[in-house]
Amino acid sequence: MSADNRPNILFICVDQWRADALSLTGHPVAETPHLDRLAREGYNFTQAYAATPTCVPARATIFTGLNQRHTGFVGYNDHIDWHYDCTMPGLLAESGYHTQCVGKMHTHPSRNLMGFHNVVLHDGYLHRERSKRDDYGLVDDYTPWLRERLGPEADYIDTGVGCNGYAARPWVYDEMLHPTSWVTTMGIDFLRRRDPTKPFFLMLSYHRPHPPLDPPRDFLDRYLSKPLLDPVMGDWAPDSLPVRGLDSPIPTDAAQRDYARRAYYAQISHIDYSLNRVFQALFENGLLDNTAIVFTADHGEMLYDHNHVAKGYPFDSSARLPFILRLPRAGNPHHQSGRADDPLRQVNQVVELRDLLPTFCDLAGRDTPAHVDGRSILPLTRGETGGWREYLHGEHFMQADSNQWLTDGREKYVWYSQTGRELLFDLQEDPTELHDLAAARPERVAHWRERLVAELDGREEGYVQDGNLEVGRPVSPTLVEAGRYLER
């Protein structure tokens, strides 16, 4: 056994999971009993965000603790090599942790370890890699595993639904062969193979509930008869679903739309039950009491809210995240049992994915490098909120819909850089962002606009001219000024 008593760290990162899709927060449909229990043993962060809410920029922030201006990613671009010399898994490995990732990395090149000792990789369906390689197994560990069990013709895509669409169908193979089950199984196997002389850092990175919407039939069936509320629709939203450049169908028929939404929630429940396999394995290996667990997502999912799908938007369905922290039981006088009658401890300060790296450094008992933009969230669990960030700046390159936004968890201000349109939401009175108050509260718009000018002043795009926001400046998903990390 190890003489190193520092806590193990289990980091659970899911892909495209909305913040509201947890039954613990009162969602009318989603069933997440095991995550509910995890939250009651720890803390639920109600205002967690991805400042750049798509996979690539969000994961650059996760791995580096840097904001989007410093990672160089202000949008989605998966054709650039990453050369970050200071990473979350690298810091933990240097500090004596045995580090492992299972599942989605979405770095470039695909086999970039980013400081992990080992990665068992499944990024989902990557068009670039599938189109240029005869052997997809060179950049994916799940597909060869599946073919070992079902034969050489079996494939990840056999259910017949696309990786960015909203057509849905139950998974065509056994549940234990589903990618979600595979990530879980490989994670549990790491607990068997870990170095017992060191604490571990295990990142379980699930590709779901990101499409393809192909949950196992058992999980989909439990949602088919549930009453389903209509998507929320703001008074500012477009009249119809905008055409997006996704690779798969986006049904607009009400029945197909609702079937997609049910399949999305089924993916969530499948992950929730799969996670209980991991929690049980931690218990059986005598590791649960001294393991810190963080559950969050890289971004959310619009899921037809406000006539939008997918991500990249500034609205809470896309940019706000589920975020649960459960501290080790060992030596923690504030640990709760997780019973249904335990109070749900909420933390309402605005946190962001950049805060993960310093939090893990804090748990590991090492200093956070000075250049990191995030901050440890552990003081917030002790009620130490003084000096915390006043607001968060987010953005995303989306061609004509390229957006900049600010929120303090109580209000949200949005500026579309290519059109100049401004939106203002009162999140306390209107948490689903139904009512645009920009015309009714010009003084609040001016307040937030001034803050955005301060954030964007000096940016290479030239967003600020003579102290004012400049509409229509050329935009790009990556910044030249952070080019030391990125190779085009």
C-alpha cells in the first residue's frame, strides 16, 4: 500500500450534457439517481459554464486552465496541432499521481497524451480521421475492441444515425458493447492495473450524450411514455429552426423532435447508471473514502430550445454545465451520507472549466502555476467567496452568429459581433431566458457593454475602436496571438 495519503481524483467529463438535465434540480423528465446521491454527498455548483461551448475549445481550457484568449481557441477548429507545455494531467503526473484517461480527448493529433501516462481513446466519429485512414484503430481504441467481439465488419456507426444529428434509434448491439459501457469498463479495469504506490488521477471522458442518439433500448423505453414539456421558446428567438451545417438530419416534425429529446435523456440515464458501476468498483477496491470526484461536461445542448440545436450559443442550454464536487470522505468532517433527506449544498458563484486544473492542483497539495487563469473552487465549499470573479466572459466563433457574452449568474448580456444585436436576460426572474430585456433596461445594457469593451480592447480582431464595439470585424475560430501553442 502507498504511504502517500493524498486523495485519488476521479474526473468524470461528459460531452454535451445540459446543466438542467439532472433530477436533483427538479428536471421533469431526466432520471439521474446516482448523480443525485453524489451531489448530496458533496456540492452542486449551480452557475458553472463553458466560456467557449464546443468540444475543442472547451477541452483546451480543461487541459490547460487557460481562458479562451490564452488557449488560442475562440471557436471550433480540429485541424491544428496542440503544443501546450503545461497541462493538468502533466502537472499531476509530475506530482506523483498515476494518470489515465479513458474515452474522449479531442486533441490534435489524436494520440496526443497531453501529459497522461496513458490514454485509452475513443473520440466518437471524427470525419477527418475516418476519411483519411484505412485503419481507424490507429486513432481509436473502441472500434478494434468492438470488432474483436463481433467480427471485422462491426462498426461504431452500425445503428445508422449520425454523430451530429437528431435522428434517433436504439443501439443495435448488447448494452455492454455500447461506447458508454466501454468507457466504464475500461475505467474499472484501470483500478485493477493502477500503481498502488501512488494516488491516481483517472479521467473518464464519455462521448455521450452527444449524438449519435443511440441509447440502449432499455433506457430509451423508460422515457417513451413520460410526459415531455415543449422546448422553451424566447420572445427573441427565430421563428423557425435555423439551418446549421451539421452532417446529419435535424428533424422538425414534432414527433421526431420529441423522440430525439427522449433519446437524449436516455443517453443521460445510461451514463448515470454506468457511473454507479464505477462508484461500486471504488468501494470494492477500498478507494472510495479517499477519492475526490468531479462530474461536469464540456458544454451543453440546445435540444430545440429557442429554435436551436447543438452548441456554441451563449444561452444556458448550450453554455451552462452540470458541476458536482464530492470531496473524499477520509478526513472530511462535512461529508454527507448522500441520503435523500440530506440537504443539497449549493454553490452559486460563477465557475468555469478553467477552474478544474487549479482545483486538482489544490487537491494534490501543489501550487497552481502562476500563468493559469482559473482558480481552485475548494474555498467556495468552505464559504470563502471573497475576491471571487465578478463575472465571466464567454464567446464563440459561429460565422454570422459569432457571439460575445457576459454573465454574473444573475444577468446575462449577449452581443452578436457580426450584426451588433444585443440581448439582456434577468436570470433570477427568467432562468430559461424567455424575455429579452435589452430595450427595457438600456442602463443595464450600457453597464455590460462597457465591461465587454474592457474585455475585448486590444484583441487582434479589432472589436473595439475608439472605445466602442465595432460591428462586422473579421472573425476566426483561432487567435494568432496564442500561436505559440497551436501549429496550423
